[in-house]
Amino acid sequence: MYSKDGENYFIVDGHVALWDGSPQNQANRYGKGFIECFYDYHRNLSPAEWVWPLEKFMKYSEADFVHDLFETGYVDTAIFQPAYLSDFYTHGFHRRDAALALCGQYPDKLVLNEAWDPRYGEAGLERLEALAAAREVKGVKLYTAEWKGDSKGWKLTDEWSCRYLAKCEELGIRNIHIHKGPTVYPLNRDAFDVADVDDVATAFPGLNFIIEHVGLPRLEDFCWIGTQEPNVYGGLAVAIPFMHSRPRYFAQIIGELLYWLDEDRILFGSDYAIWHPKWLVEQFVDFQIPQDMQSEYGVLTPDVKRKILGLNAAKLYDLKVPAEASASSSTDRVPA
Amino acid sequence: MTTATRTSVDVLVWDALGTVLDPELDQPITDLGFVTEVRVREESSSACTALVRLRLPTYFCAPNFAYLMVADAHDAVRGVDAVTGVEIRLEDHFAAEEINAGAAAEQGFAKTFPRQAGGELADLRLTFQRKAHLACLERACRQLIQDGWQIERLARATLSDLCDGPDAESLLRRRADLGLATGPDARLFVDDHGDPVSAEKLPARLRFAQAVRVSVDGNAHFCRGLLETRYGTRVPKEDAR
């Protein structure tokens, strides 16, 4: 919980990871390139005092994770969004065993999402069933640009993908987090295009589709879909750190999101360990749309921030919110 | 060839590269800091080769856009009279080898990525030319509204209503790319195909155009920042358009 100026904020970090991108785990040059790319994101958008050395960034400890999120980062509940990247990392990028152990230690503070890949066909469906039988699974993270041999990605509308989505519905896995990447077949098309999300959001109205990174670099396409599909949500990971280095740009992003989606469908995420939740939470609570943009975008009230920082995700994941951090009844965003 | 003429060929090559746009960001690769080096090598009295090194903000930048930039750079530099040979070398990219070889052999994208591409890149380019046009149109309309135009009247505005300046020039260039009319009497607010947008539909279209403009500008900020971080250099012309 974070408190400032008499307002309380229940914090759900909707996008965290415990990864191993160390040289020992890198299977090839792609694994090296991937973690270096993450590190550039980290260095480019973090305040200088929050930048880690590369060695720590490649593999940090469980103690770092607990300290950064729960002891200093104000996070009440964090959601693991796994990325295995098995073609890049010998033992997978996501440290599932370690994450699962942490969940055992902090059952009220951690949610472990699973992942699936439709290219595993029937065997993958059985694995998903087994995972859901072993413990409650509330969500999955899908990375459509994950490589698998010659295949450089897949689409949500693929036949097998729809079978997996139907299986999620059957198993009560309602939250489908989607991350678009640069290499989806066919490569001549725009891999970041989110049109396939539109199709499956219509076909599976009982599922929630959370587009991570609010569709960046296709914010406009994401906004267009979000306005038509009530079960489409946007995760702010990657977008939110811009408020530090480019506050006017961030104001436009959040302004567009509030215009097209409304304040109930935007979720906070740090993308830890790319960014640290402490400075993100503090700066977001202090953030305001610049005065000259307010006639267009309105202002961010504490209620809007409360929803984005935790209450929206708490609804999707059935998390218990303490009474002192529930939304107040005051009117929300001042209309433009 | 003397040093003076070699220098002037360098300048011509840089100028030619300045016409190559990142299709996604709608800005010249020279402004974005994507050109690492231009080297002109004299082969004989009548032949010289231009070597161009390119770099991108990340190792995993989308290979289709990367291919377009490398292929466009080939075409642009080949168009420089004094240059008889061209080598464009994309570096530090996961698919650099395939892209460099494919673009040099002019074999097209589908052959460069035989099992992974379902065709060429014309549709991709068109999609992003349309986005670029929409973003420029929004900037032009925003200026008119600031100058006192009512939104309803924009449906009747023509290109002659624009003030001269970089925004108007950008819009005309994007219209020309799409084959849309560029004469002073042509309607300003047209759709992707050049058809006028009615006064009823215009506000919604303009609002979407704003989201496109925010997105394109934002991606350019991000890519510039990542390139600076990756290479430890400052990219000049921050807000050039």
C-alpha cells in the first residue's frame, strides 16, 4: 500500500518477472541479444539512481525481488507474467520453480500466471490441464513472437490457439495477457498488428484480454480495438516509465487510453526487473496532465490513479482490497 | 579522384540516404542516427564504391522494416551518378546477414526469408504510408483549429488553406506517396483513397488521427532513446520532421 496526501493506494503490479538471462543460460546469440535489449530499455527509461549493473540485471536473486517489490516498492500483490523463450535460453528465461517457491512463501502477495504455445498442439493442452489441476491458475501470458525452430511466432486466431483459448475458458483461466513481438509469421506483415486480438475478444466474450504494453508500438490500433471490445484491457508496462523522461508524451498516452478505453480497463505494471515499482508508483501518484493539455485530456484524479494502480487488476484477479484503499465515491475524471 | 571530389560524393551519398525513411517512424534514417558511416572508395578513375553502415535501436527490430530500409538505401545510393558500386551493411541485428545478402542481390523479401515470409512488403509499406498521412493530416488540422477554424468547416477546406511550412510540406509529401491530389484546390480532409470525408464523419476520423499521431511520434521518441542508450551517442535533430 502506498499513501500520500491522505490518499491510500492498493498496488497490484500486473507484470513482474524472475528471470535468468545470464551467460550460463544463454543458448545462443539471440539469448544474449534479448537480455541486452531488455537492459537498454532499463537504462534508457530508468532514473539514473535506479540503473543496475548488467550482471545483476541478467540474473537477480529472490531476495532482491522480495525487497524491491514488497519492502520498498509498495506492491501489495504482484503477478508473474512468464516468458520461456526456450529457443534462446537453455533452461528457459522464466524461473518457474523459483517463482513457485516464492508463491508458497507469499501466498497472499503473489500470483503465478502460466504460459502456453499453440504450436505444442495436443500435448500442450494436456499440460495446461495438468497445471490447472495442480493449483488455481487465474491467467496466462502469451508471447506471440516466441521462436520455435523454424517458426518465428504465431497468431491468436490460429486454429490451435482458439482451442487453447476454449480450454482456458473451460478451466476458468479468465485472464489472457498478450504481448506482441517483432517476428510473427508471415514476416512481411506487421507483427505488432493487434487485429487478431479483436477477433478472439469477440469470439471469447467470457475471457479478459489484457494487451501488455498497451499495444506499443501500435497504440492507435490497440485503442481502436479497446473501444469496440469491452473485454479488452491495457497493461501499462513499458509505457509508464516514460512519465520520467518524457512526461508530455506519457500524458498523451494516458490521455488517449482514458479517451478510448476509460479508467476501468488500464492496469499498472512495472515490468520488474526492467523497472522498479517504487519510483513508478511514487511518480505516477504525483503525475498530472500538463496544464496546457488539460482542456483536451482532463486531469488524473486520485480515484483514477487508484483504479489504475490496483483496483482494476484486483477485480480481474479477485484480490481482496482493504477498505481504506477502496475507491472513494467522488466523481472521477473531469471531462474535457 | 581527388580528395575534394571524394568528399562531394560523400555528401551526395548522405543526401541520397536522407530520402530513405523509416517507414514506421516516418523520419529519414539520417535524422534518426541509423547511418553509422559513409565511406566512398575509389576503384578506378571511373568507378567508386560507396560503403554505408547502418544500425538500429535494438537487436530485435522488426526484420521487415529493417529490410525496407536497407533495400531503399541501396536504391537511393545507386541513384547517385558518381557511384558505381554500393554496399549497404546493416550491423548488430539478429537477421543482418540475411537482410544484407537479400537486399544486395535484389532478391526481394520473400526469397530472403523463404520459409517465413508469405510475400513482399508493398502492403506493409502502404499501411504505414497511410498512417503517416493520417498523422500529418492531424497536425495540419490541429493548426487550422488553433487558427480559429471550426471542425465542421474542415470538411470543405482545401490544401490552399494551409499555411506554408514544414507541416504543410510533410502532408503534401505523404499525399504524393499515396498518389493523392496535391494541387491547391484539392480537398484537405480525405481518406486513405483520396475521397473526401463528410462533415458528419470528420470529427471521429480526426480523433483517430490524433491517436495515430501520438503513436507515431511516441515510437520515434522511444527508438531515438534506445539508439542513444545502445550506442552511447546523442541523436541530433530531436524533433525534426
